[in-house]
Amino acid sequence: MAALWILLASFLFSLMGAAVKLASNEYSVAEIVFYRGLVGIILLYFFIRHQGGKLRTEHLGGHLWRGAIGVVSLWMWFYAATKLPLATAVTLNYMSPIWTAVAMIGLAWWQGKERIALPLLAAIAVSFGGVMLALRPAFEAQQWFGALMALVSGMLAAIAYTMVRRLSRAGEPEYRVVFYFLAVNIAAGVAGSLLPGGSPDGAPWHAHSPRGAALLLFIGASGVFAQMALTRAWRTGKVLVVANLQYTGIVFSSVWGILIWHDVFDWHVWLGMVLILASSLAATFYNTVTEKRAAAARADT
């Protein structure tokens, strides 16, 4: 069942990314973040009332930290999606296993361990090569800042997903995790809109057109249902299955990019995306196996 939840989440997130890219012609990133949170939290509130759920939590600090890291990641990804081809932005954002591998190697070096996992080093090297190939058009078009935002977004997303798993293991239901995340979205969106330079044209808020309002409603609705599905998948599914199936989002996003924006990639970009995907899958597999072995070793002692 977890496989179906992660496939649904990846599909909805890809649709949300396409809607964000379309809405960026009328709204700033701060506004999109705000309305994403507002629409989502209203829909989620009615769901919670219908299910008889409760918002009271003993882990408020954990929710706020997860929300803060998650909203910064979301903000960066929204920005990257407006500047890069959708498939490229999504691919770079899905590099969280590579960042986990980098952290593991860095920790091993810091602790003075002589043996560093060669498979992880190989995955990082392959992924780095894939990034260079995938971003070749972006650098030629002076879109390097958007690419940087997508990369950092993926790094922060890896941290946020770890915090989601911790909250779930502490007994927090998925609706509560998503609710507090959306609340932080609203606060961050308001703050970002009011800051100088929050919008390219200087206007903190923009009037709604029927098209723009529909896109914002869709972003909020698809985002909250995708987040619920993702949280449930991480809570109930096996790490390896969930982590690998989430990469279907790259396929979905590639389809929307071709159909809506008529994106055309040369072989460098496709090869780069394949290398990033393959190295991320390999790193996910290695990390999961290593964690299982460590847990088994602890259980034996």
C-alpha cells in the first residue's frame, strides 16, 4: 500500500510543480508559498474535523523545526522551478540520498575512521558528473542561481524527511505533521511578501485573475494531498521502496515539461538525469542496507 501512496504523492507533486511554474507569471514565490499553505490548511482542517482528529501535540518544537527547514526547502524549489526546466529542477531536488552519502562520509572523516565507503564515493562522483551534464544548458543560459537553489533545496529536503520519520515514530499522525508545516508556510509567505525585494515588481500582493486564482487553489489542494500521501508512505512503508519510487516524480515532471513548455533536451541533459537517478538509487540502497546491518549489530550486543 505504501507504494501506491508514494506514487500518488509523486504524481501530485509533479502537477503542483507545473502549476507553480505557470503561476509564477502572476505571483511572487512568497505569495505562492502563502497561498499554498492557506488553501492547504483550510482543506486539511475540514478533513481533521471530519476524522475527529486533534491538533494538540507534545512535539511542538519538532513540528516547528521541521516546518522551518521544510519551508525554506520549498521556497528554494519553487524558485528553481520558475527558472529551470521543470524536469531539471525536480531531478536536482531529488538528490537527497547523495547529500546523505556526503554527510556520512564527512562524519566518518571527522571521526577519524580510516575506512570510507567506496560505494558512496562512487555514487557521489557519478552524481556530480550527472549534475554537470544536466546543468549544461542552465549554465549556458545564466541560470546557475536557480540550479544552486534546487541543489540546496534537495539537501534541506533530506533533513526534513528525516524529521518527518522521527515525528511519525513518536506517534504523530500524518495530518498533524502536515498541518503544522502548512502553518509555517503561511507565516513564511506573509513575512516574505512584506520584506523589501520579496517580489520582482515591488508589489507585496497581486490581484487575482480567474486563471491565477485557479492555479493557487490547485497548488494548495494538490500540495496538501501529496504531503499527506508522502507522510503516510514514509510512516508505513519500507525506506528503500518509498525512497526509490519517489523518483517517478522525475518522469511525471518530464512529461509535463514536454507537453506544456515543449521542453527539448539534448543527450547531455538526459544522460545527466539518468546518472543522477542511478547514483541516488544506489546511494539509497547502500544507506538502507548499512542502517539495517547497524541495527542488527546493536540488537545482538
